Amino acid sequence: MAALILCLFFLLLPAGLLKIESRVKIISWLSPAFWCYALGILVGQIGPAMESVTQPFQTVSVVLAIPLLLFSSDVRQWLRLAPVSFLSYGLWILAVVSMAFAAFHLFYEQFATPAHMTAMAASVYVGGTPNMAAVQLATGAEVELFNQMNFTDLLLSGMYLLLVLTAAHRLLLKFLRPFKPASITSIAASIHQASQWLTLPFSQKALRVGGAVLMGGAVAGVAAGVSYLLLGEVSDLWVIVFLGLGGLAASMIPTVQKWPGTYETGEYLFLIFCVVVGYQVDVMALFRDGGGIILFMMCVAYGSILLHSLLAYLFRVDADTALMTNVAGIFGPPFIGPAAQAIGNKEMIVTGMSLGVINLALGNLIGSLIFRFLG
């Protein structure tokens, strides 16, 4: 009975938050992902520990969410982005990888598995929480370590979000050049696809969701098959890498890219993942043992932001592009809109969303390669 109640909690909480998001301002402002994670933590402190339930939910939600979040991507649009956006993106990747290696060497003797921590930290700030979860699964890192790092990331990211929504843009303008409008000014295609999804009747939505899940499962099956053919085994590490590449490859098929509801289904699966992860967080253990983890994550997160800002100055990247690049890395697509509104530049939505999805695709690869190098 307890297992059934826990399953329903994992499934229904994200659905309920998505349902009321547009009507409750604080949910949309902090994002459903935040509330799924926070409420998962709250219930987890009083609920039973049931690994037989949590682990299948966590694994399946990650494996399916990654390709589904990528299906609606427009790779050709990325190629049309202004060169400065790609430059800023490359500088962000360089900053994150550099600070991840710096943290590895600074804290090497303090942790039992510094290679796992470095790989997960790099993946989360290149791509996002789904990437850190994927790398945790692929590298075999301890679930408790992942939970502590994920909770720490939530705290550090929340602090930076307040700066982004208030003074970050003004600070960057003091030493970075102002933004000049680029060639991409429209997000009509994504708006049309979202509105098309919203107007579908429930029966059609259910059909589309079923189709999206089948397509995501097919990509997962192909990823496992490719891993077996190339390596002689189904390697968790490379399955995760192939999931991202497979999602991007499938997005170039018009039927897949235009299939209504793929991103929404992936988002729902990601929210399930947030609830499950939050449920497993041991808050007392974090405060008891997490001091070193907080310093490690601060080094990677805040160090990457500072280094990227310095590199943006040296390479003459404008303030708007620099800020939206690190927002895409730290937070991913859900916070692009609020950040663009905070700096008063809606044109940056396209750049931020595109970079956020690119980061989602590459986060697994970069984290996995770092682990292979350090492990």
C-alpha cells in the first residue's frame, strides 16, 4: 500500500503543479522543478525509504526525458545563431571544464570519489540536473553523493538566480560591451508548436504522449544496441552519451521534430525525476557532512561564472549574450524567459533556449569524458 501511495505521489505531484502553474505566480516564478524538488525533500523526511520504488522511477524518467527534451530542437536554427553566441558558448564550456578540473585538484584528498564529483559537477553546469543524474547513473556514483550535490546545486543556483533577476546585468555592463541586435528575432515556430499542443483535446494529447514515449523508448533501445555493438556490452556511460546524440539525430526527422507534446512529455518526466530525487535527500546528512561539497560546488559554479565573465571581456562578448549563456548553463531552458525579461531583451530568448538545449545534449558527453579521463 505504501509503495502504491508513493508511486501516485511521484506521478501526480508534477501533473498538479503543471496544472496550476499559470494561475499561481510563485510556482511559475520559482518553476515547477523547484517545487517538485522542494516538496519531494519535505515528504522524504517523513516517508519510508523505498529503493525498490525510487530507483526504477529515477532511471526510467532520466532515460526517457533526455531524448524527448531534444526531439523538438531545431539544429539548423542553431547553425544560424550569431557567431558571438557560439563564441560565448565555447567560452562557457571552457570555463566550466577548467573550474571542474581546478576543484578536482583542490579537493582531491577530501573525498573518496573526486572523479565522480568532478564529472557530475561539470555535467550539471554544462547541461543541467538531467545530465548530472545521467552521469551519476553512468559512472556508478553513490546516490547519496548525487543527492548532496544536487541539493547544494539547488541552493547555490537559487542564490545566483536572485542576482540574475536583480543586479547581474548592470554589473556586467560595467566592463562588457552592450548588446547589438542579431539576425534572429523570432520564436514563431516554437510558439506555434506550443499553442498547437495546448489546443489539442485530451484524447489527442494522450495519443501524442503515447507516441512520444514510444519514440523516446526507441531511441533508448537504439542507444543500448549501439553500445552493445561497439563495446560488446550495454555500458551505462555510453548509453547516456548515445541518448543525447540519438535525440539530436531524431530531431532532424521532420515528423519527430514537429510531433506535438514531445518537449512537454519530457518536461513532465523530468519533474517526476525532481520529485524522486528530492524524496531521497537526507537533509541532516547534508548539513552534517556537506561542508566540503558546498565548497566544491561553489568552486565550479561561481568560479565558472567569474571565469566566463573574464573571458567574455577578453573576447569582446556583449553583456546580454554572456549573461544568457551562463543562465543557460546554470539553469537550462526553464529560466531563459525570466532572465530575458529581467534584462529587457526578448531577442535573447532564442539564443538562450538554443544554447540551453545544446548544453543538455553535450552535458552527458562532457561529464562522461571527464570521468573517463580522471577515473
